[in-house]
Amino acid sequence: MVSPPESLHALDLNKLRKPEITFWSVWDGNQLAGFAAIKELDAGHAEIKSVRTTNAYRGKGVAVKIMEHILNIAAERNYQRLSLETGPQDFFTPARKLYERFGFEHCGPFGEYEEDPYSTFMTKALG
């Protein structure tokens, strides 16, 4: 585990079933390649809850395709902002670089988050 339990913000199965959550999975035939989830915070603001690629598909562009899909959905839904929480540890460096590549910038806590040494917050204003 990279972060202590009190600093984990991943959604369990019951929380993924809430109406404000949209979840996608990416498949290559019968092989899971990755998944993502967003949470609508309000009509103009959503949070990226997860972007994950399975080990077998890392470095093959799956996370980029997921991010492109999320940004397309955000545009369709007329969100003005996307935000996210991730870790500051080295384990999360690839994730932070992915988000930065898509124009996300570091910011302070948003929504119900509070400052936490195990959290890094990022946001992107949308067109």
C-alpha cells in the first residue's frame, strides 16, 4: 500500500454504483486493459476518480485513450472543470505526468478534500 487507509480515496463497488459516478472499462477481446471513473460534483465540475491501466497494457497508450474519452464526455456534459486527487509519491509519477500532458495543473483541495501529505490535487478548466 502506498498511502495509509485514512488517505485512500478509491471508490468501493457500492460507491461506484451511485448515480453521480460514471465508470468505463477498456477491453482487448476478453482481456481487461484499463478502467476509469468520474464523479459529477455539480453541473459544471467533475472529478476524475480513477484512470488505471492493467500491467499487461502499460505503455501501450490505453491511459491516453481513456483520458481522451473522459475529456470528450466532459465536453458533451458541458463541464467547465475537471479535477482529481492523486498521490505525491514516486509510485504516482506516471499518473501525474499523464495528467500534466493533458493540461492539468496543481491546485489546492476541492470538494470535500482537505490538505493531506498523501494527496496531490490537480485541475483543468475546460473550453
